[in-house]
Amino acid sequence: MTRFIAGVIETLTTRRRLYVGAALLLLVWVALFDSHSILQRVRLHRQQELLRLENARLEAEINSLQETMAAGLSRADIERLARTRYGMSRPNEVVHPTEKTK
């Protein structure tokens, strides 16, 4: 009778080990390799923060441009903006761009 009880207890612990191992394997799979894994979520969160920063920068630039447009520009200001920001030139004019140093 004692052998039978010991065999049942050993079988239960073997099953328990199997279930715990399977659960750990599933947890590792979900944490690392799944399409909704923790690592993927961290990467997406970082990318989201970078995009929010870029969005704020672009909104500030748009506001600046709208203020410039509302102020009304002279022809000289328009030409200066076209040359500096957009690299435009007059017909038959050769422009040699230079790089800004930081």
C-alpha cells in the first residue's frame, strides 16, 4: 500500500513538473517570441515616443510658418526663404551649396 501511495505521489509530482515546465515555456514564448511580446511592446513604445517628439517639432515648425505667412512678406523675404530653405535659384544661375557645421 505504501508503494502505491509513493507511486501516486511520484506521478503527481511528475505531472506537476510537466505542467510547470509547459507553463514556463509558454511564458518565455509570450515574453520573447510572440507578435505581442513584451520586447515588441517596448520597441513600439520607444518608436511612439520618437514619433510624438517629431510630431511636436513639426507642429512648431508649421506654427512658425503660419506666423511668417500671416505677417506678410516682402519680395526680398520670399526670395531669401526660397533660397535658404528650399534651395531654389533663378534661371541660368549656378548655386554651390555649402554644408553647415555644428
